[in-house]
Amino acid sequence: MRYVSTRGQAPSVGFTDAVLGGLAPDGGLYVPEAWPTFTKAELAAFAGQPYAKVAAAVLGRFAGDEIAPAELAAMCEEAYATFSHKAVVPMTQIGPQTFIAELFHGPSLAFKDVAMQILARLYDHFLGQQRRRQTILCATSGDTGGAAVEAFRGAKNVRVVAMFPEGRISEVQRRYMTTAPEANIACVSVQGTFDDCQAILKDAFQDPVLRQAVDLAAVNSINFARIAAQAVYYFTTAAALGAPDRAVNFVVPSGNFGDAFAGFVALQMGLPVKRIVVATNSNDILARAFADGRYSRGTVQATLSPAMDIQSASNFERLYFEGVKRDGTETARAFEAFAKAGVIDIPPGALSAMQATFTGVAVGEDETVKTIVSTLNETGELIDPHTAVAVAALSHVKLDGPTVVLSTAHPAKFPEDVARASGVTPQAPRGAADLAGRKERFDRLPAEADTIKAYVRAFAEG
């Protein structure tokens, strides 16, 4: 299995280099040279299988012969043993043919754990083979940082610098990063937005001196292994609902578009995905793009669903690349222009291809609050604001057949907002109850690429 850059100017690499490299040298994102596929019989066989077994099958198609099947199976078993629910991603029915997939039973109570726990084990495997140490630079809008810290804390071959936008994530989200006492973890409160953090991340990866000096790596969803691991729960939930004989819809609360793009990956691999509804908050760049064909960056607005407060969804580049029939030159032109002007007019053919699978819906704050309340009253389920955005989106679309709403975070990650909306304070699961009492450790820095790159180098070399 080989991986190519969406911008077409980097040599193809194997799975190991795609994982450890994260971003391609030309600034593009790695995707498989050709999509691996499953037969209908193979898809049907996923029904009732343990989550770790399905994960090993899906990831095995992307790893090719670079990891022995037995080793990959053991990694998956170990990764998903960290989850508090035996099913890993259980489903709860909230209406006729409508289900919530609970992606929040991992160590940091968010869907990012599903990918990050296996990614940490892939890193350990590959770096151990190469007798190598790397520095992971992570930009988070709330959940990626906590999941990365939980997955990599204490790792011998990895140092982590987690950047988060100051005042724009919940206290629980912040504490999952800043209370880690291990010396291989550093946290930075950036005086800006998540888009500022993401821009700094991309600047760092395009700095060859820094990359070489600290052996820079990324675990944001620009890393294709994250996407591959997130595709797994599309297979498990769809198989449980009758796939491949029944096509399934998915509703995805989306910010950086990685989770929704993982559904597109599952579709390319043969899963009968009928429609993917991309639910955004008022930071609606994706909803607008799918509606009118203009991918146009706006001003980031702070909302009740902070992990989605993004106006530059990095994984959209992967979908654009597919939409323009894998034309790397065109993709590079479009996203280099977007970096300067903040707008891309999607070619009509590419837009039509996107709209064949994706529908965008933007949900306001009032509707988010009302949905938390109505879902509790109608089903007894207490949901977080991000999940509420996705549930609210259901009322704006007409879907036929079984539908899965991806619930991306435990309501206890946003206790004040959930309690204010519903009158019910969500209870933190075991293992998170003492989070508020742990000592925090982080640095505050301006949203300046040079300042943060110097910080990363000093930490890595210290």
C-alpha cells in the first residue's frame, strides 16, 4: 500500500512513513494511492464481531505488509481494552430507525480516543523498530489534545506539545491536557483561535529546519492513520444495522471534517453509506460549501460546541482532491490560494460529486440548547452540545432508512453548559471524578508561529 500527497509534488510513501510523517513535504495530506475494498461477504461478517477484530481488519487494509497481522491484532486489543464499555462504541436508539453511536467511552471521554489509542501503539511500534524519537505538535479545538496526552503520556520515544486556543475550550477539556505530570508532555495556551493554532501547526511542518531538528510529527486528523481508525466505527455500526444489505445514513457533528471524511473512506471501501449529513454550528464553512459551492473562511465564533469552532477544515482538502479526480496540481492551486484569500470556488463537477454523498446543515445556539432538553425529555438521554448539533440537524433533512448520529463527547466534558440547558448536571465517569483537583501545568504564548516553533525546539532538545 502506497500513499500520495493531495498536492502531487511529494514522492509516494509506505504506511509507516505516512503515519510518522503526518503532513506530506509539499504541504499536502496523504491518501492511499488506491482505495482498498471489502466484499459484501466480508462486510456482512463484521456483524457481531468484537470491535478490536474489525479494527484490525480495516487497519490491516491500509497497513498492507508493513505490520504483521498478529501484531496489529494485538495492538488493537490493547488499544480498545482502555475503553470503559466492552462494546467500545455501543449504540442507543433515540427514535424510529435513529440511533446514537456513543464514541466517548475512551480515557478522555471523546471520540478522538478511538483513533488516538491505536495511533499511540502504531507510533511505539514504528519508532521502536527505527530506534527513533519524535516530537508531536498537536493543535486542538478541544478533544484532540486531551486524547493525545492520554495516549502518549509517559511514552519513551515521543514528546508531545499540545496547543489549544485560550478561553475557547471547556475546563474539563483543558484539564485532560494540562494535568498530565509526565515530563514528555507540554501544553501551550495560545492567545488566539483554533484556526490560529492550526495555521501555526502547518507553518511548523513546512519549516524543514525545525522538522529535522526535532523530528516533527502530527496526530491531528491530517494524519491518515487517524482517519483510517475512525472509519472503523462506520463499519461496526452499519453492520449492526443490516449492512451491506441495508444502506445506512450518518449524521456527524463536524469541525475539522476528519470524522465525516472517515465515512467517505468507508464508502470508498465498499460500505453502503447512503448519505452523510455534516452538522456544523454557526461556524458553518462546511455547510455553506456543500450548499453553494463556495468554501469561504469566516470569522471564528465562540459557541457551546467549541470543538467545532473552526473556519478552516483541514480534511476538506482530501475530499476536494477526490472531487477534482485526484488532480494534485489543481488541489495545490486551490489550497495555496485559500491560505492567502480564504476562499475556494469548488468546480461544478467536484461539487456535484460531493453533493452525491454529503449534505451540510448549520445549527444555531438556541436550537442546540433546545435539542439537549428535548432529547432528554423524549428519550432520557443526556447529550453534550456537539451531539445536540447533530441531533438538531436531523430535523432539517429527510433521510430514509437506518440513521446513525455520531455522539462525539460525553456530556460531563461540558458540565456547566449541559446543566444550564437541561437542569441536570452530568456525572463524570469513574476515572474522571478527581480531574478538577489535579494540578495544572501549561504555558501561555501569543499566536505567533516563530515564538511557538522556538518553544517546541527548546522543549524537544531540553
